[in-house]
Amino acid sequence: MPYECILTETDGAVAVITLNRPDALNAFNRQLMDELTDAVKKFEADDAIGCMVVTGSEKAFAAGADIKEMADKDYIDVLKEDFITANWEEASRARKPIIAAVAGYALGGGCELALMCDFIIAGDNAKFGQPEISIGAMPGAGGTQRLARFIGKSKAMEMCLTGRMMDAEEAERCGLVSRIVPKGELREEAMRVAKQIAGFSRPITILTKESVNRAFETTLAEGVRFERRVFHSVFAFEDQKEGMAAFAEKRKPVFKNR
């Protein structure tokens, strides 16, 4: 499908999806989310791609959902169209790693989209928030759930009940973002990390991501049991043999993704 609200490009084994509604601070309307869903699915199915980066502009990653598009909806409307579930959550379902490169505002749905990605690299001007309560609503794309898992109940409750924004330094301190870089270097650093990930064995990155995510879905004992079985399984991969042989021979491994 042709894209009007996002830009896509590839650089080697990395795909970049840039949210592109500058006049609306990249607010999510149906078209943008349909296009984002399509792009993530396309890159997920492309064997040449090993990692994705989702980003916005220096001013705004995304300022949330498009309120003008939402304002007149009734309960029956959002129920029938399965609002949010239908086309917002593809990033959370992708098996390949996805990095959110966040500069400027990541508010409401923008914060929630960043949380759906595997980790966040933030520009030093990034601001995160769930301000829905100020317009008579509440988070609906995982804000009350993923945010609490990332930063704990107290801070998540405060942010959701007051709409307070969190700057990049606070976000790093409480584990919301992996690290902060100068906003002018954000894309370069996100690409560097994405290329590093894409250079590893694709099946093993998928299994590693799945194992980390399992930690949020089960008990410690069950999670460790899952990890152990997955760890045992990698000994069936050619890439495991190549990686360990290369280490022993003091050379760079050549992974074949099998």
C-alpha cells in the first residue's frame, strides 16, 4: 500500500519506519496506524531485515491519538471497529526486534507505542506522558499496564492520574528508556545498535526476545524453565556451531540464520 503518514527505508538489514504527520505532531489517526501496521508486517516478513527502528521527528515522536478523529465516537463505534486492537498493536506482536528512537514528545498513544517496542533509546529532549485523564479519558493502548511493568506502580499511577510528563533523565533513572543520547545523534545511535542486532543470528535474536518477554508473563520458576528449554534448543542451530567455532578460532562469525 502507498504510504502518506509514514516514511520507510532500509539500510542493510535494518528497516526504519518514520512517523510523518508533522502538522499534527505525528498524532495517530486511522490512516497512520493502518500504514504502520502494514509496514511492520512487511518488514517482519522480509528475510533480509533483522531489526526495525520506529522513530518520529526531533520535535515529536508522537503526541498521542488524533483527538479530532476520536471525539465523536460512541461506545458502539469503538466496540464494532475494535478500536486500538484492530490496528495499533502490530509492534507488540513482531518477532523481530524493534527499537523506539524517541525525541521530543511521546504522549498518550505515542508513549504506548514506544512501550510496545523492545527498548527505547531517547534523545535528551524526550518527554513521556499519559495525559488522557486531562481530556476525560484514560490510557487504552497499554499505558496502565506496560508503563506499570516498566517503572513500577507508584510512578505509573501518578503519571496516569495526573498527566505529568517525565523527562528523559527521569525516564532513564526509572528504567523506561535504556539510555539517553543527544537529540542530534539519536538516529545515528539507534541505527548503530539496530545494525549490531541485525548482524547476529536472526533465529537466536527472536528466541532471546521471546525469552525476555516471557519474564513479564509468568512466574520466575516457569520463566527459567522456559529459558532453559530455549537455550537447549539453540544447540540444534548451525549458527551456534559457527559462533562458538569462531570464538575459539578468534575470528568474526559468519551467521547463516539457521
